[in-house]
Amino acid sequence: MRELGYRVRRRIAELDPEGDHEELARLSHQVLHGDPIPVHAAYLVGFARQMAVPSIARVMYRGGGGDMVADSARRTDDTLTFFGEFLRRGHSTPEGRTAIARMERIHARFPITDEQKRYTLATVIFEGDRLAERLGHDPFTPAERLAHWHFWRGVAEQMPLGGLPAAREELWRWMLDYERAHWAYTEGGRTIVDTLFEDWATRWFPRPARRAARQVLLALMDDRLRAVHRLEDPSRRAQRALRVGSRAWDRVTPLRPLRRERSWAEHFGRGHGRPPDLERVGHESPGAPA
């Protein structure tokens, strides 16, 4: 069934951002703001932040043999499928805990520290805020942002990942301090970012428009992120067009018919069944490259 976006917003406004955070986060992330193209863009920019940390980039690059280099589209789809299933199932249900445990089994094969996981989680939580600043308008209400925080903190507790501060603002400050201390250019990190750009352009844009596709991602990145990866600045025209287009999209969202149960996994996990069989998703799935 479908309902207009303004009705979804009304349902969100009726929920408590702490007590109802799982349902509120699902409605916000997947139903109201769950269109595949902007979801993919936000994920790629957040992932580029992670690749600015040399120790994380090294785990992903693995001398050029990592699956993010060899098959970046599949790797992206797998991650967004997991995220979509976390949101659909919730982190507090048996099904949700099983999905989180499956992701942790995959991560356990690699030398990933809790600090690196904490930073990765912070990029997931706060990328929407950063993009809102870049675009000059905020599609999220304060209740949505608070629900996002409680949701992803709940996911972290199920991993389990300790060391998270009690307040959202504390994690924000910790993330910024971590970036100032750890961000640096690496060839591996830049190579992975280049594969992200290629996947974005070839997935969503016809060949004649792929130069514009690059400009979109560059415009979504802040100056410091582009600088650490030694990327060029976007044109002013691209930045203006992106701001105007994103505002227009936000204004028509209340009038758009949206599927009540739509999920990121429907698009990014469509090759794994509906709902996706998470035992076949990810790095250690049958036939996945090592």
C-alpha cells in the first residue's frame, strides 16, 4: 500500500523519538527519505570519510585485493542491504539481532578495532547532518535526528560495541577530533574513492552525463574531505544546481505516494530474495571473493 509523504510525516510526528525510535527511524530512513539514488550518494560520501583514515583504508584496500576494489558495486549493495534489514527488522527483535550478528561474523575476519568501528558508526549517524549543511536545508526534524541516534546506538549495543558516549553531541565532537587526528592521504584510500565514483556514475547516469555525475559527488563532499583525497573542487554551477534540486525534491516529497513498507534492501539486495537471505549476503557468502 502507498500513502502520501505528508501522511508519513504526520505519523513520524506522532511517535516518540526515544520510545518509538525503531519505527520512527524506519519511517524516516526508508519510507520518507529512502530513494535509492540519494541513499547511495550519502553512503558513498560517508564511506569516503572512512577511507580518509589510513588504518581503515588499509583494511579495505588490502594491497589492491580487497573486494571494495575488485567488486565495489557488490560491496556497496551488501552493506546497504544489511542496513536496510536492520531498519526493517529493528535492532531489538530476534530477527534484527540475527542480522547484526551476521554482519559481525563478516567483520570478525578482518583486523578492525573498536575505535575504527566507532568512527564508522559516527559517519553513518551524522552524514545526513553534514549533507544538510552542504545543501543549505535540512530534510530531517529534530525528532528524526534523535531517533536516528537512538536507533544506531541500539545497533551498536547489539554488536556489541562499547565506548559510545551517552549523548549524541558527545559522539559528534569525538568524531571531529578523530578526523583531525587521523585523516591523511593514502593511495589505497584514493583508489577506493575512485572506484566509488565509477560505480556511482555507471549505475545511475548514461554515458554522456557521467562527467556531471562526478560533479554531484564532489559537490556533496566538503572541502576538507576532497582535499585529503586530493580531489578537485566541483564547479559553482554544480553546487548551485545540487542545492536547488535537493530543495525542490524535499518540497515535493509530501505529495509523493510512498510505499509504506519500502526498504533499501528491496533495491540494493534484490538479488538475494525478498526479504534478502542474509546468509548469502556479504564477504563470506558462497562464491564471494576473499
